[in-house]
Amino acid sequence: MLSNTEIGIDLGTANILVYTKNKGIIINEPSVVAIDTETKNVLAVGVEAKNMIGKTPGKIVAIRPLKDGVIADYDVTTEMLKQIMKKAGKQLGFSIRKPSVVVCTPSGSTSVERRAIHDAVKNCGAKHVHLIEEPVAAAIGADLPVAEPVANVVVDIGGGTTEVAIISFGGVVSCHSIRIGGDQMDEDIVTYVRKKYNLLIGERTAEQIKMEIGYALTDHEELTMEVRGRDLVTGLPKTIELHSSEIQQAMKESLSHILEAIRATLEDCPPELSGDIVDRGVILTGGGALLNGMQDWLSKEIVVPVHLAPNPLESVAIGTGRSLSVIHKLQKAAK
């Protein structure tokens, strides 16, 4: 029985999620690893490691081994996966022996990048490793009828990448993947605050600002937030007040790129499927879908209905797990 454990992993730039058929999502932790640079030992993984970002002594670094949805540091990713698999084993009440694993990969990843993900998971003791494209997993997780010959449009705004895909009959008909996501928006905010206020803030603070007063490019009631950081002129701590309209401007370019990717994908759509899109609209998944005003802004810009997936943050992981039952069908359709 133990050898037949099936788990789905959403190996995201920002978060790593593990899904099992019986228990649903059992792990949802940030993709962060804390390492001792002298001994190369892994000190913490996930939430613990994320809390260390920007707060550790010199010899301990908190790093994110995944960049833009793909592996940037192979050894650290393998170590992180081992720890995550151990945690998953504890959650399931036994040590996972040789599970079958489905992992999602960005649709724009190269064969080398896919191979790295495959090998990293295999090295953690998986018996079989299947790779599934992220937009397909997101569509399955959002309860879309991916196996039917109708157009399902998915916009998955993750931490490192945004994937836009039209899926029909179990395969990707048209797809655009750009390496812009939530992380880029955080960087935009850090840069803006540094340029305008000479204030240095960390990426965790930037993420907090984005979640609290960040808005897509729509009209809204002005919000303000107090932000603390280090003054670049005096070197001392300083507090400033930020307005939501400023953050909107700071993220404007990244949001425009996401919109361009959606438009480009819709332009590539076969005419037979375009009618479906007008009726069925577009589904938003991923953490970026939760940005205030995102749904309204996109529906206004692309003039088709825009829906939010039931669990935007978990759609890909749920779809990855559910795809285990249909993986053979999907792989046939992909060939």
C-alpha cells in the first residue's frame, strides 16, 4: 500500500505545495531555505527560513533556490524537497516509500530545466515522476473541463512567472509565459521607495505593502500605510507614509506586461475557439490573482468575463494532484 502513495507537488518560486488525494493540501510553505555558508548545512526550510530573510548573521543566508519558476540552485532545491517530503511523510502518518509524484513545470521552461526538476524529485526517493504543464494543472485545479474540446483560458500569475494558456481537449492550444510575477512587483515597490524616498526596504516589507495597499490599474479609494526602513542618507531607521496610488504607478509596467501576454495569447487563438472564450471568459489563478482590483481591471481591458478560481493560491497544487488520475490521457494528448 505504501509504495502506491501518489502526491502532487507545485514547485513554485514563492511557495511549495504538496497535495494528496485523500487529505488535500498537506503542505503549503514558502520556497525558502536557510543555509550555513561555512558548513553548507540546511538550517531551516519554509516558514522558518522565510522569517529569517534579512535578519540573519553573515554566515547564515536565507535563499530561494527557485527563480522564475525553475531551479536556480540544484543542490539546495534537492535538499529542500527532501525536507518537504519528510514533512509530508509525517503528515500522512508514515514515511513515504517510493511515491509516484506529479510536478508542475512552467510551460516556457526548456528541456534542461525540466530535466533538472525531474532529477531533483527523483533524487528525493520518488518512484515515478511525471511532469505536467503549470497552466494545465491550474485549469484542472480550477475545475475546468480540460478534457473537452472547448476553450479554457487560464491566467496563472505566480511568484516568478505568469502563464497564459488556452487549453482544449487536454492540451495547450496557445500559450505565453513571461518571467514576471509577484516577485517582480515586490522589486518594483522596493525600487520606487528607494528612488522617491531614499528609503531602503526589504522584500518582505514590499510584499506586505503589495498585499495591503497594492492595486491593479483601476480607480479605487485611496489607502495609506506606514512603512519603516533605513534612510539611505543618514543610515538611520525612518518611517514614511505610502499611498496606494503610488504603489499602483510603481507596479504599472509589470502589470502592463501581464496584460500584453494575455492579449497575445488570445490573438493566437483559433477562430473556432474564440466563441467559447467570449461565453466562458478567463480564469485567474495564482497568488497574483489576489491583487486588489485585478479581476475588474482585466475584464475591462480584454472585454471578456474574468473569473477568480475557487482557491487561486492552491489551484496548481490541487490540479497537479488530481491530474494523477488523468495523466495518461493528458500525456497522450500532448504527444
